Amino acid sequence: MMDLKMPLARRGFLTTALGGAACVALPARAAADSVSPPSVITQPARRWGNEAGPAFFPDPDVLAIDPSFNDLTYFAASIKRIWNKSVWTEGPAWSSEGRYLVFSDVAQSKALRYIWETGEVSEFRPDGYSANGNCFDYQGRLITCEDFFRRVVRFEHDGSVSVLADKFEGKGLNSPNDIVSHPDGSIWFTDPGYGTNISEGHADEPGGPTNPDGKIKWKIGRELIGEIGGTKRQQDHVFRIAPDGTLKAVLAEKDLACPNGLVFSPDFKKLYIASTPAGPGQKKGGDQAIHVYDVQGDTLTNGRVFADMRFHGAQMNPDGFRADVFGNLWCGVTGPLGLCGVFVFNPQGKLIGRIRLPQGCSNLTFAGPKRDHIVMCSGSALFMLQVGVQGAAPS
């Protein structure tokens, strides 16, 4: 009869052995003075990039709150910083066919691409138009939320670009933020007002909530002719674009204020949405909780709080997230140093694990040929960690 405890025993043995080997790599005095390996919260703090030094296993910033989290991680993996030349990274999406990661630098209006085989980061498009969220649909086409134009576009296989949504009921959108695809061909996205400012899109025309006295020259910044999209901030919405192109508001601001990240459960029966702080020109924001809704066709019902995001006395702010194949939610969070990074919840809403980062995490996705690496957008940087589970959605 097979001993079912053997894999765990082997894992424990290798963890100890490899951890010891890493410790031996330290100078003798450092090894003697150190009680634990350097982490995000030690003094001096953990270093990254070329100054990272030897890796420790398990990684001191990958924290199991519940033993079940250990089944979702890989003991011999260390968090790595793979890019650090942006201002504000967002919208990671993995192309399984192309084996590259698309991501956005919203503040610098850059669309970038990380090549898996070489680790090179290159320009993906000449101008990202302050793009935020990205995703690939079930036909492998890239869909992007452009803050500057306040629209959702799709890049077709022949190289052309289709505008999927830029108006609702005759009024311009705010700034589409995060976006996910559904196997039925529909696209779902959030539309808060975070791109209605100079830094991440463009301000309103004179008289709008983000430019009430008209002093901001809202049209400058792009050498374009014609309308630049959404001229005044509207109320927040969560939208669904049907396969035939019909745009429907599935939630309004009265239902959920400042909707941000969103993701389906693996069976597409639930939709998780983050409610975040007030955006530009908005007096009242969301409750900074993750909400979950039942999906019935093109309708959301039975909304309730999935996680209130209170942790160690602090109100954390959820942003973008992804689900793994078992239905666990990997959520980027901002908040105090030592608490911010990634929170992992099981399908019942229990916090089971954390990944500490030196800055808050705006968004993340599963990447790699096996889709078993988490890539995390954290301020100016991208961080990567190999895990022991795969992502559920295409990107």
C-alpha cells in the first residue's frame, strides 16, 4: 500500500535541506547574526533584482495563514522582481499562444510586453493611450481598456482594431478599468472614474466633476484630431458587452460604488468585484470590500460581501484579482507596508495565505507555459512567483 505521507515528508525534507543550503551561502557573521532571512519588513529590508542575493526556501514573504495554502504554493520558489522601469503598472494578461505577458504603464501611457523565453520587456504598441485592464478572449484576441479614450477596444487577428464600447445611453464612458471574458462570447468590465484625471487619462471638459472651474486644459497631451472620448464623468457602472455588441449595465453606482477588479469563478456561476475608494471628482467611494454575485445569463443577482478586507486592524484596499482552477481568489491589495501585496482567499471567503510585496499590488495574473506563475503589478515593478496551481481563465 502506498504511503500517502511520503510526498509531504519529501517536501519537508527538501525544504529544510534547500533552506539550509541557502543559509550556508551567507557570510559567516551574517549567518550568525540573522535569526531569519531578510524580508519585506526586516531591517535592512530584503533586496531585489541584481542585489537580491541568495534565495531562501521557503520564501519568507510567502505566508501560509491556513495549512491549505501550502498545497497552492511551490516550496522551492522565490519571489523575483522581473521589471522595475515603469511608473504605475497595471493590466497583466498572458498570451498562451504567444508566450508573452502584456501589461500597461498607465501613467506613462505605455503598452509593454514581457517575453517568457528571454525575460525581455519591449514596447508592445507605440502608445497605450493610458490603458489599464487587459484580457485575452476565448478566441485569443486582446481586449484593452483605454483610459485616455475612455473606451474598450479589441485587437483583431488581421491587425485591425474594433471599438467595443465608448458610450452608454448616448453619454461617454468614465474610464474602463478592468475586464474579463466569458466563454459565451460576452465581455464584462468595470467603469469607475479613476482615469478621469491628468495622470491616468484626461480630465473632464469644463464643468465636469474633475474639472469644475475649467482651468485644466483637458484636450492636450495627444496629437489627435476629433473627439477623444467621454467628456464628463458619469456614475459608475459594471457593464456586459453581449456577443452581438449590445452594451448592458449590470450594476449601477447605487448597487456598487467604485467597481474595480473583477473575475469569474471557474464555473462562471459567480462574479467577484472589488469596491474601492472614491475616484476623482467623487465624494463617496466604495466600502473597500470584495463583493460576489450570482451570474444568471446577462444578469447579476444575490450580491453580498465575500471579504471585508479588514486585516490586523487595517482596512486594506482590493484591486485586481484572478481565480485559480480550484476557485481560490488571488487578490492584489494595497495598504500598510508589511500587509500589502497579495491576499489569497478560498471559495468560502477565508483568507488562507499572503504574498508580501514592498509596494501595494494593483493587479496580477497567472502566466507561464503551464500558467503556474503569478505575475504581480506592484507600483513601478513586476514581481513573479512560481506557485503550485494554475489559473482558471484564459488570461
